[in-house]
Amino acid sequence: MKILVTGGAGFIGSAVVRYIINNTKDYVINVDKLTYAGNLESISMISDSERYDFVQADICDKAALEQIFATHQPDAVMHLAAESHVDRSISGPAEFIETNIVGTYTLLEAARAYWSELNGPKKDIFRFHHISTDEVYGDLPHPDEWNNDEILPLFTEITPYAPSSPYSASKASSDHLVRAWQRTYGLPCIVTNCSNNYGPYHFPEKLIPLVILNALEGKSLPIYGKGDQIRDWLYVEDHARALYTVVIKGEIGETYNIGGHNEKKNLNVVLTICDLLDELVPKDKSYREQITYVADRPGHDRRYAIDAGKINHALGWKPLETFETGIRKTVQWYLDNHTWVDNVKSGAYKSWVEQNYGKRK
Ligand code: NAD
């Protein structure tokens, strides 16, 4: 299989690219614009593979996408490229509309034009796999406000969409476009909606890497509101394996929810990180003393939690990491990879790309 991965220089996309090159015989064409969130250093270990190719392109660029499909003739698309940070979507939604909605539309049209010209087995195996988030469902009741005996509900594949932020609204729009292209044009699409990911190579603006790095630098550890928002955490390598399982074995037209069965309050996540750092890099005071509380994010969803029963029963996927094993690996990874962190934070990786990658292209 030749798989066109969009956003393969991002956090989850790079885990998908590493997974495919290291664990399968498939080929990857990584199409990424290299925004602030894209970092080729995260896939430097596989970039010399003969089964890997990179094209720097914007998914909103129709001509570039047509050229990429014509040149590389992919058997599947795994679409991860997106603007992904909720706080940035609140301060500047325009890029989220452009990349997440217009970009997905442009990619769908390029894929449709390519797929409609295919014949025989190449046409039969083609898949367009759209990677989305559980945030499209809005939020769920919170245990602190749940006063009856019933089990707290989870997001399922038929939960109605009710996005709260510009980010989740833009992702919801893109999911609807993908479903419409499947239903109207017959483009063989599959959608996955996943809970919050964490793990190595995570850009340090998101909660877990931000807390690890701020703690080590002696900075404050900001908690939104009371820190009682609940997220269902999934280790990124479990997500990458789930996505590959779906693109290979998933049913056309289906949606699969992916989650880690790890519901945690944000405050408890931060406390766990502090306790791990107290053990691994002890200092005279506990890292917990660096915690500060800041004004809550506008429209902040209270609880997300995924029912991942469908992908488990239909495709046999389940996570391998618990939160306890995954967070320990993650904290250790950030302790061991100062150079990656320094390069990302300073922007120095861009010159690393020119030196290391520029030679090949
Ligand atoms: P990320 O922000 O780390 O990476 C996004 C990648 O897309 C970057 O490499 C960036 O350069 C690229 N990109 C952005 N705009 C582009 C454009 N116009 N053209 C081409 N490339 C572009 O994101 P992530 O956390 O890896 O998320 C990947 C996907 O998974 C997103 O679609 C996101 O909605 C979804 N998702 C993320 C999470 C999570 O917890 N991070 C959870 C569920 C689903």
C-alpha cells in the first residue's frame, strides 16, 4: 500500500508515519505545510527509508494536491493535517476555518478526482480516512454534578454533534464534509474520532508537555479554573496503531471512536506529573508547589469520555498503555530529549530541516 498521510510532521501524524515505516511494508507520502506545529525532526529516524517521501504542501492548494495524487498514485489517504490547538482557535479562528474546513474540502475534491479515474483493484482498495476528535460531540455530564444512580454516559458513534470551540466546530464541519462526499459521490471514506492524546514529540503548548517543561524550568504550572475538567487520555502510539488498523480493516462509511478508558481530571494529571518528577528529578521542594490557578478557558468543555467498544469488537484494537505506564514513558522521554525540545521551542529545527532534509530534496 502507498499511504498519503497529511500532517505527518505533527504530533499524531509523526507517530503514524513512524508506526507505518517501522511496523509494516507500506509506503508513506507525507504531505505537510510545516506550520509552527510541524517538525520533521520528529520523523528524522525514518526519513532515509526508501518507503518514505515528503512533500511540503498546503492542503488548501488544489494544484499542489492534484500534482501529488498524479505523481504518487496513493492507495489510501490518512488525513491528519489540521490546526489543532483550542486556545489558538479562540484567539484566531480564521486559520482553523481555512485549514480544517477549506483544506479538507480541497483534499476531498483532489481525492475524488483521482479516485474516479481509477479502475479495478486499485479503485476497490482506495480509502479516505479522516482523523477527527471527540471534541465534536461537545461535553458530557460531570461526576461532580451527577446526582442519580445511572452510569455516567460516554460518547458513542451516534452521539449528536455539539461542538463548543472554533476548533471543534471546524473539525465537526470537516467530518460532515467527509460523510457527504461518501454519501453523495461514493468516495470510500472512514471517520475516526479520538480522545486527548499524549506522548513523545508533543508540541509544548499542550497541557502535558507544557506542565513537564514548565516544572523543570521552575515556572508556574497553570491550571484552568479548578482543574476539574475531565479528559480521556490515550497514549499517542496506541492511537497510531488504531488508525492503521482502521485504514486497513475498517468498513467504508463507518465511524470509529478511539479512546483510552483513562478519564482523569486535569488537576490529577498535573499532580501525577509533579509526583513523577519528584521521583525522577527530585529537588528541595515538591513540583506541586509550582501549581497556579488561572481564569478558565471560555466555553471550556467539562468532560470528555469515549466508548471505544465498536473498534474493539469490530477490529480487535485496544490500547496497550494504561495512563500510569504511558505518562511515566512520556515524562522520561522529555527528560531524555532536551535537544528536540530546545529546537522546537527556539525554532532551530527549521535550520535543522534545511541542513538534514534540504540535502535530499
Ligand atoms: P498538530 O498540530 O501536532 O499537527 C498538525 C500538522 O498538520 C502539523 O504538522 C502541521 O504542519 C500540519 N498542517 C497544518 N496546517 C496544514 C495545511 N494547511 N496543510 C498541510 N499541513 C498542515 O496536530 P495533532 O495533535 O497531531 O493532531 C492531528 C489530527 O488529529 C488533527 O486533525 C486533530 O484534529 C486530530 N486529533 C488530535 C487529538 C490530540 O489530542 N492532539 C485528539 C484527537 C484528534
